[in-house]
Amino acid sequence: MKVNYYQWRLNYVINKHAEFKEWLLYKGADIFASSAFDRGEVFKFKMQGGVGVLYKTGRCNPFFNKMAKVFKNECKDSRKCVA
């Protein structure tokens, strides 16, 4: 059974892309400059020992979606997100 490593990014992050970046910075993430991208990447960050990558196709790696879900939950539940 083949497991697809890449996932579609959450729609919530599409609509709140700038807020997601600000939240990542607030949480201590390192966001890579666009000059460091290759292989169709449009957004890349590193935090908590993982690397999140978003591609031009709209797909991302599981760590990107994991952090996007944390962002979504924090913003909805406790208003901890940075506006």
C-alpha cells in the first residue's frame, strides 16, 4: 500500500496566509527567503525540529498541515494568534 506523503493545504491557511506567517514567527519559526526555494516551493519554514513546505501546486508536506491545524485551533479557541 503506497502512502502519499504530500497533502493538500488547508483552506483555512489559504485565506489567512499572512496571519499564518506572523503566527509562525511569533512561535519562533525560521521562515526561508524565496531565493532559497527550489523544486516548485513557494513557502518554507523550520520550527520544533520539523520543516514545513508549501508547493506551487497547493500541496504541502505533513508538517506544514500539522502546524496549520495548530494555528487554526489556537486562533479559533483561545485567540492566541497574532492578528
